[in-house]
Amino acid sequence: MRKIVAGNWKMNGTRENLVEIKKISDRFSGSDVDIVICPPFTLLSAAKEIATNIFIGAQNLHVENSGAYTGEISAVMLEDLSVTHAIIGHSERRNEYGETNDVVARKVTTALKKKLNVILCIGESELERNENKTLSVLKEQIYGSLKDITDIENIIVAYEPIWAIGTGLTPSLAEISTTHDSIRLNLLEMYGSSASNIPILYGGSVNGLNASEIFSVANVNGALVGGASLSFDTFSPIVKAIENKT
Ligand code: 13P
């Protein structure tokens, strides 16, 4: 199983922050972890040039490849920059920009056609968690977002409980275990035994202090990191926590 630590910079970072990406790329050359940094669109081109040892990903893309969609970025444009990954269906996009499972599914299809690795985000809200709906919400998101997909080679799933994003709160290890096991089962139901190779990342307030114990949970194959991915100093301990782990 590939181990992946991805950093989602969200709407943060200007050219002066590229040095962080360069440091990460230099330090983790030859690592057994796939490191993916997803800066804002404005930094993708420059990041690709300096980050020769890690992957660079986008945070979103449009369903269509070109056309009258002011302000949008397409998979063709990402392909043109040799970007290798795209985050799709982040809860911030689902909630603030109305991305339904249906829209997410169309984006996944578009991205895979351009050979992008898709980091598909799923996660329950605090209310859904309190109503004990976590596993059913996740199942609906998985089935809905992957409904048109038969080839799962380039799929990565990231479980991000919405209430854990940017809050400093994380589920207990037992909860992470139950959730990731359930996601794995859903994927196995959909795709059979080949789904045992789909990396499942945990995201939501991952930092250098909690990463190691989170990575010790079965079916946690890496992390999708927000705030702590913005600097080399806070991101490195997270990568180190999974390096050399079997
Ligand atoms: P934080 O690590 O800042 O909680 O963000 C998680 C996230 O949303 C990554 O996509």
C-alpha cells in the first residue's frame, strides 16, 4: 500500500511561501512516502518547477475541459502544467459552493480522463455525527461520488470529519478505526478485492503530535493536512511519523 501525506494549502500562500515547498521537496527526496502539496492555482506552475521530488496537486477543477466558465480551472489546464493530483469534493467546496455528490462524481470522471490522481474527500458534519449518521453519510458520499468510476487505479479517498477541520479536535483512535474500516468495506463492496489497494487518508487537525498514533490505526494509509502543511517545520514531523512504517 502506498503511503501518502498530502497538504491542502486552501486559499493561503503567495510566491514567498514557495520556499516551504522547496524545503519539503529537498528534505524528502527518496522518501517511501508520496508527498503531495496542493497550493492555490496561482502557485502551481512555480511549485512544479521547484518541487522535483514531490507531487504537486490542485485543490479543485471544473467539470468541463474548456468554455465560458469565468474564473474556473480545467483538468486540461492542470495537465498542461503536469500537475499530478487533484483534490475533489472537499467539504469546503461541498458546503460553500454547493457541490453535490453528483457534481463531485462528474469532476472525478473528468479528472481521471486526464490521468490525474484524485483525492476524493468525504466527511460528516457535527450534526450528522451527533445523530449517529456518520457511516451512512460516508457510504452515500462514496457511492454517489464514485458511481461512474470503474477504474480505481488513480483513486485516493480522504476521510475528513467536517467538525475536525481546523478545530484542533480529532475523533478518538477507535472512531477513526471504525470509520476507516467502514470506508474500506464500502470500497470492497463496490470494487471487489482490488479496493484493498485504495489509499484511505485521514484529515482534520492532523499535526506533528497526533500523526504517529493516527497512522498506527489499520486502514489509515496517510493524511490530508490543512494548516500544518503550510510550513516545512510543521509538515515534516507528519511525514516522518509515517516514513518507514509498514
Ligand atoms: P486542518 O488540517 O487545518 O484541520 O485541515 C484539514 C483539511 O481540511 C485538509 O483538506
